[in-house]
Amino acid sequence: MDKRAKIILYTLAAVLLGLFIIESSRPRPINWRASYTSGDKIPLGAYVLYDNLDEIFSDSRIESVDQVPIEFLRNHEKDSTATYFFLNDYLNFDKTETEYLLDFAERGNKVFISSSYVYGPLADTLNLKTSSSSFYPAGEDTLRTRLVNPAFQDRSYVYHRAGAYRYFESYDTLRTKILGEVLSFNPNSNYFETLFADDRSAEELDSIIAQNPTGFEATQAAELKTRKTPQVNYIEVSVGKGSFYINLNPVAYSNYYMLNGKHQYVTESLSYLDNEVIYFDEYGKSGRKVVTSPMRFVLSTPALSWAYYLAVTALLLYMIFVSKREQRILPVVEPLKNDTIDFTKTIGNLYYQSGDYTSIVDKKILFFLERLRSTYYLDTEQLNEAFIKKLSVKAAVPLQETRELIELINKLRLQPLHNQYELQELNKRIEAFLKK
């Protein structure tokens, strides 16, 4: 690697290291995402609520439910003294789920729902209509609410962040009991104060509306009139032997407000749910963690995602710099062929075909003795009994077999002529000896 490539590589490494240090040391911004799961400790999670349910419902058993409502309700068709607890920024029950929830309530159970909206088949069945998105001053998310039960001493609670001014525009008065209201609240915005003084009477507002019912000022006047009048945001709807409890202020049950002096509202609003068992829904949550693949799990975890991105970056850098240093493919060079063996075979075939067995026997003996000298360092001048014993020991061949081979060699060396049988016998004995 040349000097220029090293400088580039070290610079990139320093930049990545600097970014990693800055990112890891930077304080994390507050996550205001709506979650409402029992394990989430972010402001709009429900960790504090779930952790304190044992104290709020001291005589009840708390169970976490991570199932589709239909599946859960099918498995609890005999319950009659239970509460199904739903909490989320929005909840949408389809027709089948609505039928199961109604059947659950009719047996004497209770269904608690805290959500900013109630719509769909459940709202239609219970004859409920919640307020839609109407005119609000820019940036306003503050509301004041209270519980109407005299036992709660008319205490009101202000929710100044992440709240939503929601109320029931209509409900079935024959089977609905009002439990809570959202009250008028003068926000920090001066927009209403510019057009309408706070002390404007309802008659004055009605006059503005009557002058131009479809005009912009009339819309603002109608909104201000609505806000100057308490609106229902928490109700109990009787269904058979049980009830639905519906609250349009889910942020009240979040970590942020339960840790900021609003826990009493939660305790008082849940005092109506005094059943034997409380089923806390964990399935219908905005912050429900759903991991469908290993990669999604990696990218959803900050530490693992950083490790993944760094690994990919390092791999790219490696490919960029190493690719420039890779040598082109060298052609395969076949080794020189050893023609000595082929030459020897050819000469041997010539001798054999000519019938000169004596020459082949002589050369076979010479080659064998030469191998003994180079391998075992023996003197082959005298092939006597002493030589036979030494060879037997060094070659690890039985003495008798060694003696027979040497005696055969001595015998053939004394003969002037040899035949094919003697050549084959000599070759067989030598190969057997060498194999051992």
C-alpha cells in the first residue's frame, strides 16, 4: 500500500471514529412517540401504569394479554367477573371483534377502552360519535379534564403536552353514564384572545354565528363556545350485565403524566373497575415490537445497527483498497515431464521383446543392490551370511526371506544364461522385499 492510499485510509478511519464518538456521546432526544406498551419507559409508554396495577387493583389479579382479541375472548368464554383493559392512542375493532367484546360485556364483564378516537362498528353499535378534527390554534395540545363523581371533590387535571381536545358529540343517553368531562382551558396561544374576549357570553357567540354561519369567524366562535362549555370525554355504557368504560384521554395513563403528579386521576378513573381479574391488552399497541426478520431486529437495536453499518463500511473500504492490489491471474505452468521413467520402460520393453532375459536379470540385480547401498548404507561387495543378517535387521524383513532372496541373486549371478521363469521369480522376490 503506497503512502497516498494509507493517508486516505487513516483519514476515513479517523472520520468514522469521530462520528461514532460524537453520536455515542450526544444526549438522546426525548422520544414522544406513542407506545402505551407495558415495557416501554418513554414518556408515552405504559410501564409505570402496568407496574402499579397491583396497587391500584389490590384485590384483583393482573394478566398481560399478547393475543388477538378474538382468539383471547374465544378462550375465555366463561369469564363473568373480569375486565379487559385496552389503552392506545387509537383503537379500531372490526365487526367480529365488536361482537365478541359485546358478548364478553353482556356476561357481566367490563371493557375499559382509553383511546383518542372511538369509531367503526363498536362506535356504531354503542351509538357513539366522537369529535372530529375541528379548528384549533396552531401548536395547541393542552386540555383540562375532571371526573364528575362528587367523591372526587371536583378536582381537575391539566395535560399540557401530547393531549388532544376530544369529546363525545353524541351518545345513547338511556344507557350511558357520564364519568368525566373536558373543560374549557385558555391556552398559551393568543389567537382566541385576539378575536374573542374570554368573558364573551354564549349569546354573543351565538350572534356571531348567526350573522355568517359558514364564515371563518363563525367557525371560531362555535369552537370557542364549545370550549367554554364542559364536554363529556369519559363514559360508562351499560351492555347486558356488564359495561364499557370509554375514556378519550389516553395520555393520562402514560409514564409522563403518572410521574408528574397526575397519578391520582388514573387511580380515581379506574376505581370503577373492581373485578376479580384485569386483562391488560398488549396486542393492540402503537409501540408493539414486531420483529419479522433478523435484519429488522438488528436495525431496531441501536448498538447492533451501529455494528452493522460499521461492518458494511469496513467491508466496502477493504474491497476498494484490496481490489487495487490484487495481482492478475497467473497462467498455470505445467511442470516439466520426467521422461526418464518412460525411457527406462521403453528400454526394458525392448530387452523383454528381444528375449534377452540375461541382460534384464543383470540390470535388475544391479539396480536392487544400488538401492540397498543408498538406502541402508551396506557394502554389497560380499553377499555372505553377515551381509544377509545386517540387511534383514535394517530392512525389517524376516531373516529367512532375506536369505532366500540373496541366495537367488548369488545363484543367478553365477549362471551365464537366464530364462523367463527365472526373471519373473527374481522380480517377484525383489518387489515383495521392497514392499516390506
